[in-house]
Amino acid sequence: MKQLAILLLILALILAIAGCTAATTTTTSTVETSTTTSAAMTAGSSSSESEAPASYIDVTPMEAQDLIANEPDLVIIDVSPVYDNGHLPGAVNYYVGDGSLDEALSMLDQDKPYLVYCHTDSASILGAQKMVDAGFSRVYRLEGNYSAWVDAGYEIEQ
């Protein structure tokens, strides 16, 4: 009986670890599906099947720099409380923690592309997801946030 209990405990542990790995894969899949769905919708096609929930797209500092250079309508949003300590050039500050981003959402153009970043993952993830949940379809999040941008050697404003 004791061996059976140990065997069940090990099996539960293996399933828990496999579940965490599957969750990571699902997140990546959702971003890819969202991008594909967005492209299909832009092309004018529609689907009667249920679609994957909308999501933002994570971009590296190099990809973000490319967006800035090639997307003239790109709006850069710093969702941190330390905007004055340094920020990406041209960024506007809507701090996610005090409700500033929530208040700004109704005033922002949902047709424009947005690059969201912060100094922490949790805040930038929250900010980017709030935008997606509010109906924004072209939302990008800077992987590694402000520190990754600085570490890559890109320009900042103070």
C-alpha cells in the first residue's frame, strides 16, 4: 500500500511538471494563432469556428527598434511609475498601477500599433493584456523591458 501511495505521488508530480510545460507551449501557440487570426481578419476572411483569444506579441529590443523605424503610427507606452528616470524615445507614460492606462484606453486609437514596456514583466504583461482586452489588435510588448533596451545599447530619453 505504501508503494502504491509513493507511485501515485510520483505520477502526480510528473503530471504537474508536464502541465507547466504545456502551459508554456500554449502561450506561444496563442501568440502565433493570434497573429495568424489577425492577418486573416485583415485579409477580409471570417471564421465561424471559435477563435483563440486575442493576445499581444512579445518583441525583442531589436524587433522593437525595427517597429519604431518602420511603423510611423507606432505609439510607445511606458506603463511604469519611473518614467522620469528614463524612457524610450517618444514614449508616453500611462502608469498601469494607478489606473492611468485604464483612463487613457478610451482616448487611444485602436487602429494604431502600440509598443508597451515597463521595468518589470508583470506590469508590462498587465498593460499589454489590458490593451488587448479593450479591443486593441496590434499590441507589442518589449521582452526584457526597459533594461533589455538599455543593455542592447539603444537610445533613451530622460
